[in-house]
Amino acid sequence: MAIPEAAPAPEDELPTPDLSTQPPLPPTFPIVAIAASAGGLQAISRVLSPLPVNFPAAVVIVQHLSPNAGA
């Protein structure tokens, strides 16, 4: 026995959202992501050292460590 498909609702029956009641979108938040292999510490230092203290973005660093590296 086949299951009948539901008929799509006509467009005039779909509710129109009231965007005036929606909260405003949050401001953007700039992020700089840097990834490096186990030998990339020197490269990361060269990238970060010239950045000003008040750099207008979050900086996220992901570095792979050698299995022989200490914790």
C-alpha cells in the first residue's frame, strides 16, 4: 500500500515573518586563525610579533606537537 504524499501548502497560506520584532544581529567579531605543524613555532612568532597590542581581532593558534614533546 502506497503512502499518499502531503500536498504542498499554497504560498498564500504560508505565514510571513514580522522582521520588525526580530532582535538585531550581533556585531561581527573578527578572528584570525593560524595553524602550524610541529616545527611552526618560529613562523608563528614571526607572524605575531609585529601585531600591535590592540590588534582588532582575536587570534586563535592551533599547533600540532610532536609525539615526543613534553606536555
